[in-house]
Amino acid sequence: MKKIHLLFVAIILMASSFMLLQDQKPVFFIIGDSTVRNGDGTGKSQQWGWGSFIEPYFDTSKIKVENHAIGGRSSRTFITEGRWEKITSRLKKGDVVIMQFGHNDSGPLDDTSRARGSIRGIGNDSSNIYNPIRKVNETVYTYGWYMRKYIRETKLAGAIAIVCSPIPRNDWKEGKVMRSTESYAKWAREVAESEGAYFIDLNDIVASEYEKMGKEAVTPFFPIDHTHTNLEGAKLNADIVVKKLVALKIKALAKNLN
């Protein structure tokens, strides 16, 4: 009976040790909108985000990958819905946060269907509104203000912040993919540089890759609209993201990438 008891205690201790090791592993947090995670291709739409294909590139025995991106969110609503707070409550030294917002930030601040827009730019402007979705008064800030919040709170926890500009839409003009070089791609870069965060210009890098492939080859990546990729398009973008992560030579990531 005593041997059985000791064996039971040993099993409990081993399980506890394993759970402790799991909790101590660094976490690669992914946050963003539907172009980063979009229902994982469920239903008829077969739309996917690039964040859903990142994990296989990592050695998950050394680092945990968590994709917290969710469709329909902006830099503002990912915070106001409490999603960011759930991550910051767990953030620790050695973790990494990669973020991509912008596709939904250009919407109205207080429309009755979504109320998810942020003020254009990176300044400290604000606007007091009544949010008809949340049914509360809310102070809305600029895209840059929210992005700075993500970066600063990530770094405050001792974690690493990586900002991505939004991936391009399937919009072409004279054989070139249209870029947001005067808006969200520019603002994402400016905020990252001013806050000392890493930056991946997905807007330009992915657009350049699309141009190499040609419009005819790229269009099938967008079966529903000009924004959301299918499985093949999302995998292509995920591969681009990982290649750029390798190029950044971040020590905390280099040793954990396959």
C-alpha cells in the first residue's frame, strides 16, 4: 500500500513539473484581424489568415505559439473588448508579440453596426463618442496611439514587440498592387521605429511577391473578396512572415525556429 502511495505521489510530482515547464516556456503571441485569423477556413468561404500556419515553423517543445487574432477587430476593439488585457496579464520576459492591425481601423467611430474605427494617423488626437455597440461613452484615439499601447505594454513586461503593416488587398493598378504607403503601412512603420519595436513591412513585401506572380496567379487566392485569402494565399503569407522573422535575427526566436 505504501509503494502505491509513493508511486501516486511521484506521478503527481512529475505531472506538476511538466505543467510548470509548460508555463515557463516563452510564448509567441499573435494578435490581429481576420487577415491573420479568419475562422480557419470553416464553412463555405474557405478563408484563412496567415497566423493559422505559423506554428509548424517553430519548435513547440521550446516555445508555445498562440494565435489570438480574430476577425472584425481593429487596433481599438481588440483592446476595448478586453482581449489585449488577457494577454498582458500573462506576458513575461522572453515572450514575443507580433501584431498586425489596420484593415478595420478606417471604419466609422460610432456606427450602429460595428463602431470599430480609430482616428487616422499616429498623433495624440482623441474623440469622445457614445459607443452604440457597447452602450458606453468611449474616448477613441488614433491608430498610432493604440499601436503604441501594444508596444509599450509588451516591452514593459520584458517581452519583444514586432509590428507588421497590414497585408495588401487584391487591388491592382497598371500591373502593380496598390499599397497603403501613405496610411496604415506608413503609420505602422513610424510607430514601430519611434517605439523601438521590430517592424515587418508585410504591405510592401507581400505586394512585391504578388507582382512577381502576376495578377492572374494571385486572384485565385481571393475567392470571396479582395481582402481575405484562401488556404494557399494564407500559407504563402505565413511563409513570408517567417522568412522575415529569420531575417530580423531576434535571438529569442532564432533558437526556436525550425
